[in-house]
Amino acid sequence: MSNYLKIAAVNLKHNTAPHLLLAIVIALLTSVIFGISSLNESESAQPLEMFLSLTGIVLLTPIFLPEQNENIRELVRSKRIDYLAICLIRLVYSVIFLAFIFGIFTIIMHHCESDVTIQHFTGGFASGIFLGALGFFFAGITNNSIIGYMVSIVYYIGNFMLKDNLKHWYLFSMSSGNFDEKYWLLGSSAVLFIIAFVIIKKFRK
Amino acid sequence: MLFFKECKKIIFSLIFVIYCIVLSGFYFTQFSNDCQYPLEKPHEGQTDYGTISKEVPEIIMPSAIEGLVSEYLSGEFSAYPYGFYKCVKLKEKDKKKLVEIITELSGISAETLENFDNYEPSGYIMGEDGNPVYTNGNIPEINIPPMLTYDDFRELMRKADKIIGGGSKYSDENIVSNFSQIPKTYEDALAEYEQFCKDDKITGAYARLFCDYMGIDLSILPVFVAVFLAERDKKSRMEQLVYSRKISSAKLIFTRYISLVFTMLIPVFITALLAYAKVKNIYPDNELDKFAILKTAVYWLIPNIMASSAVGMFVTEITSGLISIFVQGTWWFASIFASSELTGSIRNFTFVMRHNSLLGYDIFQNELHTIVFNRLFFTIISVLVILLNAVIFEMKRRGVFNVKLFENRSRKSET
């Protein structure tokens, strides 16, 4: 157990810190760009779904980034601890950070007299984690994080124009009063994480 | 030849395939979707011809002043400073400044505003029979001073907008569309349709719509392609190999840049041809300008591709691919959401130009000088950025510029 904690600490320091910093910058920008005080229920959903969800891309897409450097991949392969176990550790703490960012943001909105509930937290988090899962999946299977970023950002842009076409996978449903899509987003994220790990384990380890 | 080698390298890369898929996806779901039926000619006797924003002082002044008083009494101002809704609550000192403006505009004294406690917003409420009923609301009586000119009114509204923080209903951009919507007459609608057929030759209007949709994508997608290729070279340590070659840095960087822009234009031109075919299909008997879509795509979209690619190449050269994507993403986001207007809001430095309408030929013509400046500006800036990229590349080659800002820390991973 202590080994895994050590791995988490070292990864956090060397790999995740810049991405976490960027996610915090996005969270700060969200509060400046959107007003977060005195918003009603549907208005409160907007900053969470439409902007803070980008932190999912920033935190989850680069999970495989370090090993995309051939030298590091060779080194990691030679170690006793499974490479995918390290990626899983990174994924777990990144998801925790994502939840943490959404949690703090929702609490701040609540203090600013906005009408937010646990549903807002869950809904925003679901959009964020799905965007991140898309980036994670494509970065993982193509062994290239740039493709991961591209796919997730294009999907994000598509949500502004393809509301009806995206059906259960529409990211901004809470702003128009629907929550059912969020279950689909959460479930699909889990599926994308699992498939990415399976593909990498089978074909590219 | 290096140019063809670079083009081949790009065309056979995975990122270029994804770029083409995304671009064609955008074309089919957006533009193509809007070209199902021809624009209908207005007929006399229609119940509704739509509305039009016309700057009529007699309409704007009373309704905007009423809106300002109403928002002041409610204590909340709606604004879209960055394209997204923001509920603004003013501090005491700003409230005092705004009260002075309201008094000047409406003749309502500061005391009346202070002591008015029967405020009711206008809007629809549920009537006794269960149907919505419009109520006028309740605000103090407004008496616009006869000496107040329209110019003074606009100046005071500008000040009010500044106090609110910009992007409010009273800003120069929004005041006319918010407070002076008048119904179009049959003659207005017919004149617009005639313009669409004769001045625009139909394809001119569709060319703007095509570029409006494709411009959204082409202002961000090229950065991914540029970063992907730059990062791939770094990964395979091509730099070391290239450094030792005879070719000049300027020639190498410019050739790479031109091949990037050239290859990314290929799917744009293909979709432009498809767009023409689509328009021809729904207007088989009309006279069309065959090259309008292609011509507009050249001057409208090339600067977007150039700027986005230049950012991708340059920022990756001095920092990392991730920072490039962040920089371009922020620029794209700021440009897209800077204006709430989808038509008629092109400024000198608007990166993503919008004109999401088949009508509005005259609006576009009025903006033409701005558009020419705008597109030339981004073209020149892109070339300058690439020139700077070549200089830095040369310095690195000579070992002068070896500091890499924000270098990917993963290289130092201890895992």
C-alpha cells in the first residue's frame, strides 16, 4: 500500500501538478467570466456544465502522457509494478481532484446565494468526467494525447450546435432542466475508462 | 522536394484524417442541414414577416429608460460580458453613480428611487382562468426631459453600461436589438429577398453561411494538426537530425508552414465545391455566382487556418504542445463568446467572424472595410509569427536559445 501511495505522490508532483494548476486556473476564470452569485436553478447549471467541465479534459486526458515518451515507456516496462496500475492510480486521484474542484465550486456558488443543490454538483461533474473520459480513451488507444485533446474539445464544441443529435450524451442538459442525460454520461465514462484499459492491456502493453 | 514530402507526411497522419472527419461532420450537420429547402419569397398578406432592429430614437429612448429603471429597482442587472449570462449586483458607490444617470434620463429623483417600495416587474403572470396575462409592472413615472437629445441619451447609456461592467442591454452592441425591434413590412421583406437574389446571386449568401460554420472549426482545429506534427518530430528526435542539415531555418520552417496550410485547405475546398452543388440543387433555375463560395472561403477562412497553425507551431517551439492548445483554445473561446450577435458584429480584431444568416447583404457590405483590414491583419501577423519561429529555430540550431519554457515535466518522471 505504501508503495502505491509513494507512486501517487511522485506522479502527482512530476506529472499531474501542471495540469492540476491549469484546472484551478479554469475554475478561477469560470467564476470571473460567469457571474456565480444569485443565480436561479437553471442559470446555476451553466457555469458548471459549460465551462468548469473543461477541467475534466485538462485532468484526465494526460493520464498516459508521461509514457508517450519512448524512453520513459521503456523504463516503466522494466519495473516490477504494472504500468497500467500506475495509470489507474493517476486516474483515481485525477477523478478525486475533479470531484473536489466541482465540490468546492458548488459550495462557493451556494455561499454566493445561487440556487445550487447536490444535483448541480453531480450534473456538472458528470459532464466534466465524460469530456475527460473521451480524451482519456482516445489518448490511450492512439498513444497520443494531442488526439485525446482534439476529440474531447471538438465534442465540447459540438454540444453548442448539435443538441438534438447528441441525445443522451448532451453535456449541457441541466441548463435546460433535464438530468437524465447525466446518468448516461457517468455510465459511458466508466465504459470508456474500462475499454481503454482493456485495449491497452491487450494490444499495446 | 521538401514541400511535397511535408504534404505527404501530413496527409498520411492520423490527425489529418481526424481533421477531415471533423470538418466534413461539421459541413454535413451544420451547413448542409441548412440547405434543405430554398429561401421562400415573401407573399403579400402574410401575417408575419419577422422583425428588424431599426434605430428609432422615439422607440429606443422610452423603452431602454424603463428597462434601466426596472433593473435598478430589482437590484439585479442582466449582462453578457463574455457571451454568457451574468447577474450583476452593484456596489453602493456604483449604485449612486447609476442613480445620477437615471435621474438625468428619466426625471425620477434619487429620493423617489430610494423610497419606492412597490416595484413590480413587467411580464407574464398566471391569470385567474389559468392563462398567462401580461402586466406592465410598477415603476415610478418616467418623464424624459425635453432637452435630452438622442446623442446625450446614448452617452448616458454607455456610462450606465460601463458601471454595470459591460455587455449589458444598454451597451452600443445590444441597445438597438434589445429595445428597438420593429415588425418588417412586406416591402422590407421583399427588398431583402431581391437583394438575396440579385446582389448576392444566391451563392454569395450561402458562401457567408458556409464560412460562418466552417470558420468556427477552422479557428481551432489547425492548432491540433500543427502541434501533433511538431510533437511527433520532437518524439522521434528529428530536431537533432535537421540541425545538422544544410537547409536554412527560414526555408524549412516556411515550407512546413505552407504545406500545413495547403493540406488543411484541401478538405475546405472540397466541401466548398459540395456546398455549391448543394445550392445549385435547391435553386436549379436561378442565376448563381459559380465561384462565390470558393472566393469567400479563400479570404475568410485562410487567415483563420494560418493564424491557428502559426500559434500551434510557434508556441510548441518555445513551450509545449499542451500550452499551444491552451493558448489557441482560450483565444477561440474568447472570440466566439465575445459577442452575443451572430450577424453584423465583425470588428477589426474579431478572430472568428460570424454571419449566420442568408440575409443581411447590406450589413456585410457595410462591414467590408473592417473585414478587409481584419483578414489582412491576421494574415500578416501569422507570417510574422512564423518568421519569429524561424529565428528561434535558427538560434536553437546554433545553441543560443536552449531554454525551454514550461518543458514537459514528464521527461523527468521518477516513475
